[in-house]
Amino acid sequence: MAKHNIFLFSFACLVFSSITLLSCAATQIGNEYIVYMGSLPKEVSYSPTSQHLNMLQQVFEGGNIENLLLKSYKRSFNGFVAILNDQQREKLLSMKDVVSIFPNQNFHIQTTRSWDFLGFPQTIKRNPIIETDLIIGVLDSGIWPESESFNDKGLGPIPKKWKGVCKGGSNFTCNNKLIGARFYGNSDSARDETGHGTHVASTAGGSEVQGVSFFDIAKGTARGGVPSSRIAMYKVCGADGRCSASDILAAFDDVIADGVDIISLSLGGQSAEDFVDDPIAIGSFHAMENGILTSHSAGNDGPGASTIISVAPWLFSVAATTIDRKFISKLILGNGKTLTGTSVNAFPSNGTKIPIVEGTCSNGLDKTLVEGKIVLCESRGNEESAFQSGAYGIVSSVEESLNDVAFVSEMPSTNLNSKDFDLVQFYAKSTRSPEAEILKSGILHDTNAPKVAFFSSRGPNPLVLDIMKPDISAPGVSILAAFSPLAPPSSRIGDTRKVSYNIESGTSMSCPHISGIAAYVKSFHPDWSPAAIKSAIMTTANPVNGTYNDLADEFSYGSGNANPLLAVNPGLIYNITKDDYVQMLCNYGYDDEKIKQISGEASSCRGTSDPSLVKDLNYPALVIPVVPQKSFNIKFPRTVTNVGSPTSTYKAIVTPIPNVKITVEPNLLPFKSVQETKSFVVTVVGSVGSSQTVFSSSLVWSDGTHNVKSPIIVQLTS
Ligand SMILES: *[C@@H]1O[C@H](CO)[C@@H](O)[C@H](O)[C@H]1NC(C)=O
Ligand SMILES: *[C@@H]1O[C@H](CO)[C@@H](O)[C@H](O)[C@H]1NC(C)=O
Ligand SMILES: *[C@@H]1O[C@H](CO)[C@@H](O)[C@H](O)[C@H]1NC(C)=O
Ligand SMILES: *[C@@H]1O[C@H](CO)[C@@H](O)[C@H](O)[C@H]1NC(C)=O
């Protein structure tokens, strides 16, 4: 077990995170603090900057404060960034208008067969006139504007509603596809040095490009979810993959005011933070208030429980699953035996067998021993040292359950399950001149897909137990999408290859799939609220295979794999207004003053704060935390809005859980018009043993055509 954890840890920090999301530590920059002040006052005469300076004046008592105000947020919400000591911080915190003060820490960045796999072919019915007016705002590591995926062939002029700019730095031009760019922090352009932002943006909204591949592997058409939509890039992450909280907030301030329709956010911190201290929760709250849904990666810290970092109910938190295309690389031993491992290995073999040596890989490799040879390593993650030592190739052993994910390697490589690896080791030990050949990658049809990737962060929600997280899942393993030629495709120094398309894995890759699907749904329903779009995608999702630990189920994949076709016509939706979220925060324990400043309105909490009412938020999923052997009786009020046929009757169908009684009252909902709402109560009564940690069921409202499905999860706490 210990070995397993160490392996996962070093893997996550050294190899994986550099490609996709989240690194090992969120570092604090000096003593820069973000002073968050909630919504902007509505008075026209209000000047945020002068108030910010005024406040600093009060805490610094003289001195030149101009240089201390590092940044003011003033377009979509109120706040500023300043260098503060403990005393000054306390003094500011005591001021009436300050909601919270938190350190400016770093966040980290986390592809096209996947669309077909989701049942979303190129020929899908689209709503071209509206789709071409949709703008996806991507907060990431920048973009490669010359990529074919951002060509603007066939696109009309920039939508009139666009209020943004193309300020990507020198030698950076936008077009009718990539309509906007901004950069923050230490960057001097919005150009992408890591490939991450280019990959993410092209998955969400890239144009159709035929005949792309990674060195002829996985050849096909690359396209985003909404190929005729527009893209705006907000570069908040630098070449090192770090993205500061203050830059993320600055980008939210801009992206909301610029007039985008959907925000795609494939980055995250190290752990779930209280909402008022989390720039992503704050920024996305204001986006929601402005009718913009934020799609957010769940994190890459799985498969442990409660590793999810995206926890706010107004975020759309996305887990990563496999698709039916698996990248394999074969190993042919000198004795003719052939073994199949996983890898994205672009190096063809010329048919010559290469000598094999066993490496002491964890202690560094002896160059004289391994040079020109194939090294056997007991664990994955030693490619870099093998490469630096001049080895020809590498064969690693990987626990089978972690071997769904193939990574791009900078040298011939394959990753075998331990049984096959043992065979190779035995062969190497028992043969005088052991040798082998590693073949270039091929593709295997994976009938087990979709399956949740081991790295995908799991629930339950570490902050608000009653809100199911993640919400949804989408392809995030071995995704082919556009890339930056400045970045090595394996993300390793020494890999000098330059590619326009690359294969990457992470919840960073699944998030833009959901951004694209949300935009697709919005192209049919431009007036739907962010919660309505989210509900439509959640209640129509397809089943997914969990696995990897006993916390499989909904806490790994949410409602399931998004199904874009069904999501356009969900029948009923669970709507949530801003006031509903505010009421939930009240029950969660936020006081009037905090709420008022976040929501920017005088309206405050209804009744006294009651944590047991957090579950009453009209979420399209029900979570019931219970103590084993203790009986419970929980009532969930919910309201649905008819968005299907005007006259229809929905019947409740509940899947049973042993020793638990689930009733729905009423269990028939007759509708007479579109937009009509009906309320009902789900009562869950019983007691469960501790044989499992999670018992899943579901409520489906069916009118014979639409099946509106919500997970019901009975979750054992301690
Ligand atoms: C602008 O950037 C592109 C892409 O890196 C490069 O090919 C071109 O030479 C640059 N032009 C100038 C004038 O720097
Ligand atoms: C085949 O590849 C190996 C390893 O790169 C090399 O040593 C050998 O000379 C090549 N053989 C031929 C016939 O090209
Ligand atoms: C959901 O609620 C919002 C108000 O928050 C409203 O504008 C919208 O029409 C409602 N229904 C749908 C389907 O979005
Ligand atoms: C889920 O995946 C596991 C492991 O690959 C497999 O054994 C099992 O049959 C799959 N279950 C379903 C329902 O596909």
C-alpha cells in the first residue's frame, strides 16, 4: 500500500502534473494579498480605484501608497491586490466593505475521437446562426493563434455583443475565430508556451481540421464541440504552469464584462477552499450572476476519496473518463514472444532487436550500463532518467488498474502490467543475450470504456457534503487536440520534437468537452440559466463504469458521461436562481453581512441559518450523509420546470436500495404548458449497514419520451 501511494505521489508530481493540472504545492508569493469586496456598488459615481486607495491610505497611515495597490478589480466585481503585513491585513478585514482577504497563492493548469464516442458526430444537427454568435472564454496558459484549429474559414464578422479586445502582445493577431486575447502576471504575450491552453481551447471550440495526427497515430479530424463558435483566451498561467489567484480573478473580472457565453477553466488549487477564499468560486459566482456557466476540471488527485477541488454548487465540475480508443505499444522479445503495453510511442522500429538490461531505476541509472539499450524499470515515471542516460528505450511495470492512461514518451517505451513485466524479467534473467523490439503505437478498441480515469479527483464534497461533486464526466484520457510548437510533446526537456497536435490526459481535457457541450445546448436555448444548462446535461447523462476503489459510483463520475444530443431536449430542468444559491450559503453558515457583500444586494437570509437545509438547494442530485446502523428520515423538496412538450405527464421511477424506502410525493406530474413548474418531495427513510460506503439509487421522471435522471446517493460518514 505504501509503495502504491509513493508511486502515485511521485507520478502525480513529477510526470503527470507537468502535463495537465495541479502541481504538488501551492506556493505563496511574498505577502501579496487579495482583498475581496464582493459585488460592485450600483451607484454610477462610484470609483473602485479611489476607494481602494482610500482604504490603503487608512491602513498605511501616510507614505506612498500608489505602488502598494498592485491591481484593482472593477469591471465585474470589487476588490484589489496589495502587499500587506499582518497588522494591515487585520485592519482592512475590520472594514465594512471587505468580504475576505486571502493570500495570492498559485494555482496550476490541469483531446478527436472523443466527440464521436460521446455520440456527437460531425454531422450532428446544429443551430448555426446562434452557434456562430457564441463566445467561449478560456482561462489558461495562452494560445497558439496560428494553429489550424483556430482558422476562421466560413465564419462571419465578430458577434456584436463582444466587448473584449485582442491584446495578445506583439506579433499576436486575432481573427474571426480567435476573437479576443489578454494576458496577466509576468507574461508578455498571450502566446502559449506549454501547449495546455491551445489544447483546451481547440477541444472546446476549435474549427474542424482534417487529417491531423500525432506522428500518424490516431489520424482523423480534429474539432471542438462547437466548431463555429468564437474563442477568447485569457492567459493566466505562465510557462511554468503556475497561475496566480490574483491573475485568475483579474481574468474573471474581464471575461464576464467582455460578454462571453461559457467559461472554460482547466486549472485548480491544491485543495478545496472556503468559497470566500477561493478565487475560482468567487469569480464563477459573479459569472453565474451574469448568466455565464463556468465549466471546471475536478482535479487530478484521484483516486482517493474527497480529493475534488471544484466544490461550489454554481460550478460545473468535470471528471475524466476513458474513450474506446486505447494507445498500445507492443514489445517483441528475442524469443518471439509478444506482449502488449500502453504508451504513445511515435518511434517506429527498424526491425533490429535491441539488448535489454535491468535498471535500478529508482536510484538513477548507470549510463555505461544502459546506453543504447532497452531498460527494464519496476515502476512508471523513469523515462526522463532513462532518456538522459542515453538508453534506447524503456519498459516499465504499471499496476493494471492504473494502466488505462497512455502518455506521450520521448523515446521508444511501453508500460506492461506486472504479470507481463515479470515474464520479461524472467526472460532477461534466463537468457544470455536478452533482446527485444518496441513497436510504434497502435490503437486498440477498449470495450470497457467509458471508465473513470484513476487520476480523476473523487468526491464526496469535502466542503458541503450535501452537494454532489463531481457533477459530470467527459473524455479526458489520450485526447488529440491542437498544441503549441514551443512545447515538447512529452513535456520533457530534451524532447526536441515540435508538433501541432498532441495527445494529452487530465481533467483539464475533460473540462473543455463540457464547455463545448454547454455551448451546444446554449445554441438551442440561448435564454437558459447556467443551472438549467447544467441540469439538462446532468439529467440526460449516460452510465459510466467507476472502479479503482470502493468509492466508485457517482462520487467518481457524477451523473455520468455527458450526452450532448439528449441534453438539448431534457424534458424537465432543475432551475436554480442566484437567490437560491444565496439561501444555500445562508444555511451553510454565512452571516448576513458576508452574503450581502457577495450578492451585492440588500436581500438577506430567510429564516435562521440551518445547515440541514443546505440539501434543499434545487440540485439535480440528492446526497444523504448517514451514520451506519442509525435510522434516518430525510425530505428533499425539489421543483422542476417543463421545457419539453406543453402537455405531458411525468411519472417518478425510483431504483430501490435494500433497507431504504424512497418515496416521491406526488409521483405524477401533469403539465399543461411549457415553463410551468411543479414541486415534489423525495423522502428517504431507513438505515444501512457498513458493508459499503456508498449506496446509489436514482430518481427518473419519465413521460415515455424523456427520462430525467437524478442520482440519489446514501453515503456513510465515519
Ligand atoms: C511571429 O510569430 C510567428 C509564430 O511564432 C513566427 O513564425 C513569426 O516569424 C513571427 N514574426 C515576427 C515578425 O516576429
Ligand atoms: C536500427 O536501429 C538501431 C537502433 O536505433 C540502430 O542501431 C541500427 O543501426 C538500425 N539498423 C538499420 C538497418 O538501420
Ligand atoms: C431559470 O431561472 C432564471 C432566473 O434565475 C430564468 O431567467 C430562466 O428563465 C429560468 N428557466 C430556464 C429554463 O432557464
Ligand atoms: C467495468 O470495468 C471493469 C474493469 O475494467 C470490468 O471488469 C467490468 O466488467 C466493467 N463493468 C461494466 C459494467 O462494464
